[in-house]
Amino acid sequence: MSGHLSVETIGALVGGLGLFLLAVGMITDGLRLAAGDALRTMLGQWTRTALRGIGSGALITAIVQSSSAVTVATIGFVNANLLTMEQALGVVYGANVGTTMTGWLVAAVGFEIKVEAFALPMIGVGMVMRLTGAGTRRSAIGEALAGFGLFFIGIDVLRTAFEGLAQNVDLASIGSQTPAAMLVFAGTGFFMTLVTQSSSAAIAIILTAATGGMVPLSSAAAMVIGANVGTTSTAGFAAIGATPNAKRVAVAHVVFNLATGVVALLMLPGLLWFVDMMAKVMNLEAVPAVALAIFHTLFNVIGVVLLWPFTARLAVFLRRRFVSVGEDLGQPRYLDTTTLGTPNLALDAIRLELFRIVDLLRQLSMVTVTEPLDRARFQSLAQAIERLSDVVDQSIERIERIRLAPEIARALPDVLRITHHVREALDAAKLGARPGEGNAELVGFAELVDRELRAWQPQTSLSDTGVTERFSRIEHSYRVARDAVLTQAAEGHLSARRAHATVELLRYRFRVIEQTQKAARRTEALRPPVDPMSPEALPGQ
């Protein structure tokens, strides 16, 4: 191999890979911007069941050419309780099937087609649309169109480079039919994805290498399996320091790809025979890229079929892992399916859960007014309160389906009023959890709130003897602090902008406490009906 040829070939490989990665980025960004909120809407509406999640995950991933974008959106929906873990698993399965579209696009270039005839016009038209439609959807569509043109150009450059490399490198001599060689090629595919952090790039390199005659079909198939498993590295890196739901989805991604990869390696001879039969039926046996595209799609579909029956068990397993402080606090301790079957017991259990919610609100109130804000503690408390409130609301919906005694029926609207106060407090806390620029009035108010709320223990009694005076002192402190800020602004000691911002923070922070007090009073009044024959109801007791 001459030095000139070596440098030229390496340059073509690097350049082709660079064009490909640039193209994938442009396609993903362009289509995501062009779709706007439509991607989130589609994902939300098309994933009502795990089966529909598979279809939507596959379709959307095939369109935007990025399983990462689909996975991130899925994690967002799970965090917002818009998707269950079972539905999210369906999207993960589908996203893996959708990534096989890259192989089919590469295979399209494997035919005897003059790529420049359509790729260059796509780039030209796309860039004109991008330049003339700045800030509009047309610009995003143009970027995606230009990306597709670069995609095909990059693949063609890679294919040409591999054709030249194949004349000097003989990978077939490794002995690709032995199990050890299969593992070596699979490891190579995994490493390629690990380095490029793009399974699409790894698959493109493998398919073009096979088309260029550098890699035998069986070896390329093993590399495709490795590249498919290699996508788990991206998920693993993304899960470091992420939310519990992000870690669960990442683990699901790893489980799916590892299981699929192991099965595909074990079935490799049979799968290749089946692919060869399909290629002959389609008269495409002379095109390695097409055979590999069929193979890639086939073993991912097999993976979905194999893991589908275990989806529910996997979801349960994942929910028990990576439990955050907020999720642990947000687990109901008194409400379960047993108590919900008996309205009297259910109301008692709801009241006990509401006691817990009020105490968590008390803690949230103290965290909200304190500067600097303990962001991790704030998020854990807010998440726990929101989860418990959802559980209480869902319990009310189930109880309402049962024929109720009049006293139970009268209590249910009060429970909903309490959870309304809780959500009002949460909204105010999120607005009040902002820096106060060290204002003395905010600090003084925070010190009094901390002192008064620490002395109040709602888990013992929501209405101890001094609770009314305690909240009155907090309200008085709020009004004094607010008036002091406005006076400073009027006297020129504080800018109007800063004064308005400080008063707004005071108002939101006091509203958290105000709504907590209302929730506490209603919860205390939500006493279960007393049995006339119980000891509490008998005279002299």
C-alpha cells in the first residue's frame, strides 16, 4: 500500500464519517424544529398502550433519525406521570426498531444509482430554504433536506473509501465463522458505536464496508449486533446523575439491547440463512447492504417479540430501582387496594395520608423561604407532595363508584378541597423558590417562619393550642416585611424593580403557608363519623 493511497483512503474515511455525522445532526435538528410540539403531542397521544408505544416509537425514530430525541421525550412524559413505565418500555422497544431505518437509507445507496444526481440538488434546495426562511418552519425543513443530501454524499464517500481499502486489507482471513471471531467482530461494532456515540454512524460504516467488499457478510452481521448493543453506552452515559426515571429507561434500553444481541449471536447462522432466502426472493442477494438492513430489522423485531411477554415484570422491577427521596416520601403508607374496598376504612386512610401531606407542606414552606434554596430538598418534597396528592385524588375516584353512606359522601368534596389547597401551595412554592438577592426583609420573614413552623408538629395535632397564634404571627410578619420594602422604594433606598420583585416573592412564600394552613384546618375537620356505641360516644367516657 503506497503512502499516498493510505493517506487518501484515511482522509476519505474520516471525511465520509464527518459528512455522515453532520448530516444526521442536521436531519435530527431540522425535523425536530419543523415538528415543534407535534413530536411531543404525537408521542403523548400515540402511546396509550405499550403496543401503540412500540409503533409510535418506531415511526417517530425512523422520521427524526434519533432514538435519543425520542428517549428524552419519553423520560419527560414518565417524569410528568403522562406515561406509565409499561408504555415507556413500549416506546424504547419501538425506538430500537426505528433505528434500523438508517440501514435502509444506506442500502438505498448500495444500488447502482448516481448519488450526486439527487443528493446535490437536495443540498442546494435545502440551503436556499434555510437561508430564505430564517426563523420559520421552512428553514428547519430546508436544514433537514440538506441533511439528507449530505447523508447520501457521506455514505457514497465512505463506500468508495472502503472499496479502495478492501484491495489492501483482508478481514476474511480472521476466520469469521468461528465463535471467537464472531465475538471479536461484535466487539468491534460495539467499540465503533462507543467511539462515535452514534449507532447510526457505526451501522453506516459497517454496511458501506460490506458493500465495498472489505468485510464478509457474516462478519458484518456480527458487527451490526455489536453496534446495536453499543447504543447502550449512550444511554448509560446519559443516565449518570439523571433522574430516577431516566435511569430506569436507560436500564430498559440496556436490557433490551443486550438480550436482543445475545439472542441474535446465538441465532446468527439461522438468521443469515433466512435473510439470504428473503434476499433471493427479492432478487437482491448481490447487495450486501440490503441483506444487512434486513438482518438488522429482523433481529430487533425478534427482540421485541421475545421481551414483550415480560414487559409488565420488567416495569415492576424498574420501579423498585433507583428510588429517589421524593418517590420514597411519596409512597402511600395507609392507602391500598384493601382499604379502598371499604369506604369507612378508606376515609380513615385518606385522612392519615393528608396528615402526612400537611407535614410535608410544612417542611416545604420552610425550605421555600430559606436562602440559599436547598434545590434537592425542595424537589424531593414537591415530588412527594404531588405524588401523594395524585394518590388521594385517584382514591376518591375509586370510592365514588361504590354506594356510600351519606356521611362518607359528604366528606369526599372536603377531601378534594384539601388537595386543591395542596396544589395551590405547590404552585406558589415553585414561583417563590427563587433567589431574593439577600433582602433583609426576606431573611427576617424566613427566620420567623422557620421558628414558628418548627414548633408546630402537624403529625401530632393539626390544631394544637398555639397554632392559630402561630399563623397570625407569620401573617403579621409578612405584612410588616411587605410594607417595609414598599417604604424603602418610596424613599429611594430601593429600586422600583427590585421592590416589586421582593414583594412578589414575599407574596408567593406567604401563600404557601396560607394554603398549608387551610389544608390543615380542613384535614383536622375531616373526622370520621363516630359510632354511637363506641367508647368515645358513651357518656362519662
